[in-house]
Amino acid sequence: KCKQKHPPGDEIYRQGNISVFEVDGRKNKMYCLNLCLLAKMFLDHKTLFYDVEPFLFYILTETDEHGCHFVGYFSKEKKSTLGYNVSCILILPIYQRKGYGQYLIDFSYLLTKEENTVGSPEKPLSGLGAISYQKYWKHTLYQYFTSNNNTDKISIQDLSQKTGMTPDDIVATLHKEHILVMHNNQLVLNIDKEKIKREKEKKVLSLDPSKLKWTPYTLSQERLSRLLDIE
């Protein structure tokens, strides 16, 4: 019988009964390998890696009087040469359709912004992954437009810095939503205020950045060289 009440690692975020733990694949190899095996059961496209040392795992839990109950997780490389901020993401089926998928994606971008950089999920995305990220990217951009009335002065670079999204993901989303259009031989933002209003009215689980207690992971030069050799 397992007597452990919460994941190993450090609790870096707590909001009500929701917590997120950071687990180092080097320090907790068996736990992280079991997470990968668990994800393989639900994600047909997942490639299973037995070397979990180059990864950090972020475990989402719901807490009650019995302890922390596993909801889902995402993993990310400690040092991604391609700028990926998520390698694999999973929400258990019993917790799906509750907003936790978008919540974890938002959390991955919160960490990215704390690192003062931009990021994108590992490509190629699965079918469901692409739908989830497209939904998140659209909602995030509309939320930004809601809080900025002077859209004439918004640049792609501004959007990238504020959201943590890469310029490529932003441009692709704007094109898909028919927001970035050609006018007088120039690309301009064509923002539908009704769409923004509808998006604003959607109820989503929201993060509270002030609840994050986290310092970006740093690698020694020796370990960084080892990880780059592995990649």
C-alpha cells in the first residue's frame, strides 16, 4: 500500500485545493518513468523515453483531507535547444472537461514568462493537442486585446513578450482567426469586438501568478554539456 500523500519534489504553486509540484527526472527517476508509462496508455502518439534525467515534470493535483490526488502533468526539457516549453502533457480522463488541460498549458507559459523568454510545445502536435493549444492561443490573444483598447499600436513582438508565445504561433493563430489580414498591401489586425466580448464571457480556470513560488532551473556547465550531447 502506498503511504505517500503527495508527489515527490517541491510544491511550487497552490491555489485553493489545486497544487503543482516540480519533480526532477534525475532525482526521482522511477516516479517520472512511471509517469511516462502512464501517459503512454492514453497518448497513442507518445514516444517513450526511458532516460528521464533531462526532463522536469510538473504534477497537477487536487487536495482534500486524504492528500493530493493526481490530476495530470506536463514535462519539459531542462534545456531545450528548440525553445520547447512542453514535451508531453496529460490529463487523466476522469478529470477532463474541467478546464485542467488549459490550466496546465497556461501554467507552462507562466513558467516561460518567469524565465523571461518565449516558448512553444514540442512539435508535431497530436490532433487533440493541436485543438487544445489552438483554443488556448486564441483565448490568450483575445484576453490581451480585451485589456488593450489601442490595438493600432500592438505589434507581434509586443504580443510575444506579454504572452510568452512565439511569434510563429501568434501569427498562425491570428491568420486562423482571420484577425491578421492584408489591407492596402499591409498586414493589419482586424479585431472583431463581438468575438472578444464572447471570449471574455467564457468561464475558465484562471491562474494566480502571485501564488507561484519558483526559481527557473539552472544547469551546471558539466551537466549542460552532457544533456546537449544526449540531444
